[in-house]
Amino acid sequence: MLLENNTIVSLQLSGNEFDDHAAKYLADAITANSKVEILDLSYNRFGDKAGKVPSAYLVLASLPLQMMLYFNACYFPFWCLGEGMMLQLKYSLLPRYYQLLLLAAFLILTLTEGARLYLGYIGNLQEKVPELAGFLLLSFLIQLPLLLFLLTDDHIIRLPLEMAVHGLFLAFLVSEVVAAFLALRVMTTQLAAQFYLQQFTSGGRARKSGAELQHQHWHSSSTL
């Protein structure tokens, strides 16, 4: 039902005698349906294995994102070389404030790109949500505005080679942002599904322990 219906936001599945075998299929369905916000799995028979999923199922890293990061890392030194040459050629022709602006933009882009690619690699390969979110923030808040400034400002004497290297860099950046957003959504959905299952597993064990203690107390009282 969850795999076919993408309009369900609340689902009550309590008291259905679901066990560890059903936990994998529930996690699969929850991951495929990102619209579910409320899920009640209480009073089922989940054991210790319910919160665990086979290793093949846990591969959440995005192959397209990893490929784009690799090609971006290979291309970036050529971008630095091309931009440095173009900046040197037109530097003396620019007003003083544009000289400072372009030099600052070049340095910020160069330094930030190393940190951005590192966060993207770590966040995607190791499936870490904070690192991948940091990758997206650096892409949106620093790299994208600076690249658009270099591509659109008419006062910086835009050269043909410069436009070409910036355009290719922008294509990498936009593609990586889209792929990272999709990967981050899959990771957060999967983590939420695992959290739900682990919570209900812990709750089931706690209720079982409470029932056993109550039974022992009743048995002791009857003996006295």
C-alpha cells in the first residue's frame, strides 16, 4: 500500500503482530514513501533485529553525485589555472575596487571548493547527513553566488576562455546540488525509518519487561 499510494501521511499499524521478518518490508515501504509523517507500530512483536537492516539495503550513497564530485575534483585545477591566467591578463585594466573584488572572489572560491568537495565525498560515501548538508550550504551560499557574479557582471571584462571555464564549473555545481539534495532526502528518510523501528523495538522490550515484573509481583503476592 505504501509503495503504491504516495498520499498517505498518517498510518496506524499497532497491534498487528508484526515480527522481525516484517520489519524489513516496513522499512522498505517507509523509505519509498517520503510523505508519511506519523507512523504507529506499537504493540507488535519486533525483536532486537527489527531495527537492523541488511547491509545491501543500507547503501544510500549516490553514484551520480560521487562521479560528479570526482570529475569536479579533476577539473578544478584547470579552472584555477585558467582563471588565474585571465585575472592576470585583465588585472591592470580594472578599477581598484574590482581588482580587490575579483582577487577576493578567486581566493574564496579556491579555498571553499576544497572544503566543499571534502564534505561532499565524506557525506556521500559515509552517508553522513551533517557533512552532506554542509556541502549543500557551501554550494548555495558561497560558490553559486560568486560564480554568478563572475558570469554576469559587465564591469569585470569577461573574456571568452573565462566564460567557458566558469560555465563548466557552474554546470558541475548545479548538477551536484541536485544530486546531493536527492541523496540527502533518501538518507534522512532511511534514518527516520530506522529510528522509528528502533524506538518501537525498545518500547516493545520495555513493555515486555514490565509485564514480566508485574507477573512476578503478582506471583509473589499470591504465594504470601
